[in-house]
Amino acid sequence: MALRVGVIGGGQLARMMIAPAVELGIDIRVLAEDQGMSAQLAATAVGDYRDLDTVRRFAADVDVVTFDHEHVPQDVLRALVADGVAVHPGPDALRFAQDKLDMRARLAELDVPQPEWARVADAGELQRFLDAHGGRGVVKTPRGGYDGKGVRVVSAAAEAEDWFAGLAGGDALLVEELVPFVRELAQQVARRPSGDLAAYPVVETVQRDGVCAEVVAPAPGVDAEHAAEAARIGREIAEGLGVTGMLAVELFQTEDGRILVNELAMRPHNSGHWSQDGAVTGQFEQHLRAVADLPLGDTRPIAPWSVMINVLGGPADAGMLDRVPAALAASPGAKVHTYGKAPRPGRKVGHVNVAGADLEEALRRARSAAAAFD
Amino acid sequence: MALRVGVIGGGQLARMMIAPAVELGIDIRVLAEDQGMSAQLAATAVGDYRDLDTVRRFAADVDVVTFDHEHVPQDVLRALVADGVAVHPGPDALRFAQDKLDMRARLAELDVPQPEWARVADAGELQRFLDAHGGRGVVKTPRGGYDGKGVRVVSAAAEAEDWFAGLAGGDALLVEELVPFVRELAQQVARRPSGDLAAYPVVETVQRDGVCAEVVAPAPGVDAEHAAEAARIGREIAEGLGVTGMLAVELFQTEDGRILVNELAMRPHNSGHWSQDGAVTGQFEQHLRAVADLPLGDTRPIAPWSVMINVLGGPADAGMLDRVPAALAASPGAKVHTYGKAPRPGRKVGHVNVAGADLEEALRRARSAAAAFD
């Protein structure tokens, strides 16, 4: 009898849990949104994750429930917990990943360094915030945003008018100062229900059009003090918010050397894909270990440098079948990961990892393999 | 549409192809001997690999057929090839892995260094060989042996009488000189149908009771000359026998410094499990790449030393479920691989890999994780 881990959501994060689950002897079962999704091989159910009956039926056959995404509604999560199901991360943690206003308020209570922010219920409140912060700001819908969606840089309250018009009564938007950052970092931490923690080295992420494009691990040129500060922030959030499983904290490094929290994700995260081939324990294995309350694995890198390059789908008329050989031929040392998705311009369909002693060489190899998909 | 690779046999070797298949986007399908086997997750068919109709139905839905074991009969393999199915390794190569007398004769033609040997049809012929080789020898049944089965060290022909009695007319046994070896090595090579080759570093294997117990990669203290000789032998056999996919060559290193071929395997092999976590491209990924005629991956180690320790099942009354946490707790840097098999004394149920800069430390860690399964 194997330990059964149920993953809600059939995307690439669930897919990438399959490999370590097989090796660890975990019986992984996926509730997919549809047939033919990325995690198809382990999909034992297809249905709507917002439907309590569907989720309940799925949860009845597993030892622990975890997630490919953070969109399962609070009432569904809380019903599972009331049923006695082990849910990791649990609803009390996930609400802070589901609502950015709740997240900002909780980080303020914890005194975690973050950008100046405000809850704004109308254009007047937003304009006052902008006036007090150099005339510009970042407006975010508290819920449902991802990969740059639900995020808008504005220099006048009027630019968010449509979002205010769409708000339900009592709801509000989040506005944050436009942080003068020199680069973006990400800190990952794994936490077990028993409280054990393991932090990964802080990495540098490069975004293009609001989507993570490249990651370098560890973040080049980061000094011991900043690395320790990032790890401290990761630990504090994991503990303060009661996160179980993998936590990713996206960070700004500012011109004046501060580190501020940008976003959170309570699951394996794009900024941690490098660890599949660059750390002793990859984030997908670590997530499974953490949610199943198994001893956590060593998070140390296996090489001085690891890089990850996302593969964004090229023209929709060409399949992935012809492109994988080209990528493998371009770089025999590149680790190619595909998501089983039909390519579409701008869609993440895979990524390439390379680890090595020379950063420029690793980047060159990873980029040449990734370029073969274009 | 993904490339479909069909694996005949549902054991742990097929199981360990699942992880790299998912990442590379290969649609892996397994013809398992039974329900609930190691490769269950990818089993799309259950049936007898000796039955042509069963194998034909399975092969009809895949782009290439490969194997978890070498036991598919020649007539079944040849019928598939006649049907136009891509079979890797093909029957002309596999016959040398299926029959040790054929293998010895072919290696003699290729002038590959090997122990003195003879085909012996009766006790008289065997006794003459023993008399000419110091009175002792290793008698082997040409077919069906594995993990020490079908192998017997004898000092008199009478000790093989039962095997001679069981021979069909025209059949014979293989006898080999008892090689005075100082240690056992193994050389792995991957070969594509197009002819491209990639050799792994030669490793040292430690056998206990005829079963591979530990592997150290690369083989400690091997000099450049011997490493090159092992790689040369591997290449020569892969080319000379027309092997496609992974080839493992088990070798004796003799007191006088020679390297002699002991056994062959035309599939991923226990001596190559270290590469899952210790090489840029693990043997299971490499096997898939080779049989699908995709560009081969980098075979270099990711650390100065890698070790692999087999986990032999302890008492049958305890499940694996309790033991995995103990193994993970014993060594956070150990990579634990389980085969989804019920433990039974002496049965291989998993293995542990550790890579690192210090060999003694790596061995200590791997052994402590493996010991947690006892």
C-alpha cells in the first residue's frame, strides 16, 4: 500500500510531480479540469475543482490533498478540512495566496519588508495614494491575477476605472508603490505540517512581458547578508502564514539594497524549476515530501550555477514533436522538460535547465536548446 | 501528438523510464505481465510477451518497441520486424543477450577480450575443459539465467549432471574459466539506430550472492588507460552486435591488469542506476533517446563520485510505506528509488543514490539510507 497524494489541477506543476512520485513510491492521483491535460498520465478524475461533490469524491480516495494551483474556493477547502481530510497547504494559508489584500495586511502584521500599499475602494482613494507616491503606482485585482494579468501600472486613477466599475459592493483594489528595483529575486522554502523547514538558495528571475523568462541559481553577486535576509523572509512567511508544501516568495531588490516582497505562491513555482536538475532535491519532490509530512530533502545546488529558460510556444501549426529533437541536438547537456501542451504564441509549453561550473556557458547552452523550439 | 514508445515488460526498468518519458514528452506505454506491476502507471496492456498476437496488438499503437527485459522470443521479435515495427534493440542484437553461447562465439569473432570458454554438450567435454583450466570452472545455462541463477562454480563435471540431463537434443552448456579477478567493473554505452554512440564512465560493481549490491562511479583508482579500454570494449560490442538503446557490459579486472567481458545486458542495467542522479543524462532517459533515435545526452558525472546501493526487501510482513520515511530521515541527500514491489527477503525493491565530492561520505550516506529499509 503506497501513500496516496491527490493533486487538484492537471497543469504542468501536477505533471512535474509525477516523476518524483514514481521514484518515491507515492501513488499520485490528479483531479484534472479536462481530458488531455499536462498531468494526464496521473489523472484519475476529471471535474470542476469548484464543485464540492467532485472534490469530495476525489479526496475520499487519497491520504493528502495538495494543488497544482491556488484557485480552489475557500468553502470547498474548508469543507474538506471539516471532513477530516489532510489538505496542504490548508485554507488558512491559501487565503493569503488567493487574496493579495489579505496577503499585504498579514505581511504588515508580521513586519515583513514590502512595498508601500493601500486598499482602495474607489478612484479618489487611488488618486490620493498616487499623489503621495510620486504620481504612479501598480494597481492589482486582489484575486485571480497571474502571469501579469490583473496587474496594471497607472499614473492616474482614471486608468483603473473599469476595474473599479467591476467591483462588487464592499470589494476594493490593491495599489502598491512602483518599487525602484534593480532586479527581481525569488526565495523558496519548503515546510512540513510538523514545522520542519528547508530553504533553497535565493535565485534571480528575469521577467519578460510579466512572465518569468529566465532564472539563475543562485542569484549572481548576492552577498551573504542579502541571501540570509531572503531566506529569513521566506521562513518568516512560511511560519507566519502556516504554509505547508512549497512556498515561493517573489522579491524586489531595490536600488538602496532592500529586499521587498512582491508576490507569493504556495506550490511549486516557475522560479524553482531549476532545482529539478540543479539541486539535490528538486522542488516537485520536495513539495510531495512536505505535504506528505515526510522528511525534507537536501536543498543544496549540485553545481556552482543552474539556469532555467522557459519555452514559450511558437507558431500553433507546428507540434512539439519536431522541436524536441532540435533542442536535444542543440545542447546535449540541456535538460528539456515539456508540458504536453499544444504550442500557442506566448504559452509556456516547457523549459530547459542547465547546470554547470560556468554561468555564461550554462546560459548559452540553455538558450540554444530553448531557441530550437521557436 | 507525442512520440509513442512501447515497453515490453512491466518491471522496475520500465517503471524508471516513466519519469524521463514524462519530462521529454514521450508517450510511454507498457505491456505488463500482470496487474499491479512496477510500471503500473504506464501499463496500457496486460498480457504474455511470448504470445505474438498480444505483442502485435500492443506494437500496433506505438512508434517504437523496446524492452524491460531480454526474454521476448526471437520468433515474436522477427514477426514484429517483418510487420515493419521499429524494434530496439532488434532481434539480431538481442539474440546475443539471450544466448550466452552465441554471445561468446560472437565476441570471439570480434576479438573482444573475454575469459577462456567452451561449448560443452556432455560431462566428458566439461571435465576436459576443467582439467585444462586448473580443475575448476563456471558452468552456465546459455539461456534464462539472471542475478546468479543459471550459474554454478564447479570443480567436477558431475556437479553439472542435472543440467546436462535437462538439455534438449543438440543443446549444450557454456563453461568459462574461473577468472582470477580483483574486482568487477561495468561499462555502459548508448547507441542510436543511426549509429551515434555515447559512453558512460566505467564503474565498479560489488556483487553479493550473485546480485549487484553497490556501484561506485567512476570506478575508484581506474587509470586513463583502463578507462579507455573499457569504453573501447563497450563501443566495439555495441557496434559489432548492432545494439540499439543502452548496453551494459559487465567486466572482470584481472590480477594482471586485463579487462575481460563477463556478461552483457541490452537495456538499462543495475550498474547504471547511479546515473539517474549522478550523470547529466540518466540511463533511463538515454535509453529512451537512443531507441527513439533522438540525439543522445551528455554522459558526464555531475559530481566527482556517485554511489548506488541496492535495497533488498526485508521481512515480508512490513510494507515499504513505513520504511521510506526512515530512509529519507537517515540521509537528506540520498535519492531513494522504489520499485512498487512487495518486500520479500533478497528481492530488489529499490535503490539509493548519493552523489558528492567525497566517496567515503557518499557511501556512508547511501548505506545509512539503504539500511533504514532493513
